[in-house]
Amino acid sequence: MIEVDGLTKRYGKHVAVNDVSFQIRKGEVVGLLGPNGAGKTTTMKMLTCYISATSGRARINGYDTFDQPLKVREQVGYLPESCPLYQDTDVVGYLRFCADVRGLGARERKAAIDRVLSDCALEDVRYKRIGHLSKGYRQRVGLAQALLHNPPVLILDEPTSGLDPNQIRDILRLITSLGQEHTVIHSTHILSEVEATSDRVLIINRGEIVAQGSPRELIARGSGPLVFITVPGVDQATLLQRLAACPFVVSVEAAFAAGPEAGQVPGAARAAVHGVEGGDVAVELFRFAVHQGWTLSELRTETARLEEIFANLTKPGDRILGASRAQEGDKA
């Protein structure tokens, strides 16, 4: 449905998007995740033919964004980050105007407007002036205009930007429901939104795709299991030194909890241990502690979180994954 191959955008010497490649299958909801300034909006603008790429190719439903931009626009419903709405018109008037721009006939236009008013829960405000609506309702109007021509692909740039928690929840529910009939790609820098809505995640940093996969797959590619161990009667330096020498340990660092309920014990040393992937690090640590004659007050495994994966992949100055690994993922 969406095929991107080596897409690059340069502004003079500045590279906004660098050699981005990915594919999105029909019916997928994909989150484009990255920090501010990572290149999310630039990528979406190239996909919607709002700007042209410096190099590379992109196809939407088989149509090339460079050679067939009008055909691409027919396939895409686009909600930009700041959707241009006419504040002095009512909702129905604005949607009529958008339908006319899309070339919908009178009968087709009425059916389309009724459909998007229902889909976006706008029936109660259909005759209200847009300028008098809340930000959440204005976002719904923006989504409604993107859906008018019933496109197979929806491209939504920061659809929850500036909304309060209740409005965000409503928009995320709407995106999830839209994914049942459309292919959806939406950008965000909020991890919970990706986990709530997306089948797959593309993480972009400084214009490059650094990882892609489902949230579960990305977590599985983390730095191995993390185990917290607390040993009374052992000093911190000794604990770290001995654990670092274990063959099943990738890395170890001191860990300090806030109080007894978090595992902190007076007179005890505590460490966070990253183990090798595929091994049962907690079992190995228990055996090692028995061999050392240690009494344990804590031995707890913690599953990696998407927040940690995202933070590691988008650290300033670091490139965690090379190009060959960054572009691993599902192919359609």
C-alpha cells in the first residue's frame, strides 16, 4: 500500500530526511515515532506530495509521488499538524467546500458529508461555527475533511497535538476505528499513543529510520532482561565487581531505590544487571549468590519498556543501529 525507497530531503547542506525506506501493508495502523525535529513531518509531506523529495521514490497504492502526484492525492486523506480551517464557516459549510475541491457531485457530496459527520461524531455541532469549537472538535473536523473522498490511505501528522487527555483518548479511539477500513500512518512523539493504536512502529531520529517493528518486537530487541539484585552485608563495589565478571552478565550498574518498598535495604548493596539475551539471568544470579554464600533480599526481573528502547535509539550523538539493521522489519 505504501512503499518508500531511499527517500531523502535536503535543504541546502541540511539533510532533513536521509535515505528512508519502509513498507506499510494494506490495513495496517503504523505510528511514525520520533523526537521533535526528527523528520516526521517532512516525511509525511513528501508522501502527500506537499513537497518533493530530493532523491528516492515513494508509491501510494501503486502511484508514484513524483510522476503521478494527482493520482497520489486521490488515494490519500491528509491531516497536517496545523490543519487550515475556515473559522467563520460552520462545519457543514466547510465540508461542502472541501467536497467541492475534491470534485464530488451534489448527491455524492451529501452522502460523504453525512458519513464523515457520523464517523467523526460531529452531528451535534454540524451547524456550529468552527471558530467556536474546542480544539478537540476542530481536530475532528480536520479528520472529517481527510475522510470525505473515502481514501484508502490516511496520513495524520500529530493528530493529538494540543489536546487535553479526554480529547486525546477520543482521537485515539477514532484512529483505531479508522484502521479497520483504512491504512493509517500517524506521527507522534508520545509513546503511549503508539502502543494504544499501532500495529507497527517506525522510529525515526535525525532523519533516519533507526528501528521498526511491532511494540512487542521492539521491546524484544532491547538490551536483554534486566534483573535487580539486593545483597545485605556486601559493599557496593564488591557486588559490582563480582557480578561484572560473570559470563551471563552483559552490563551491571549500581541501583539505588527510594525506600524499603522499592527494594532498598539498609546496609545492603543493590545492582541492576543486564543479562545475555535468551538466558534466564535471574536463575543464574541465584546460583551465583548461593556459590558466594550471599543472602538475597531482592531478586526481581523487569521487562524492558518501550520508553527505554526509544530513549536509547534517539540519544543525541548516538546512532544505535546501522542502516542494514535499521531497515529490518515486516515487508509487504
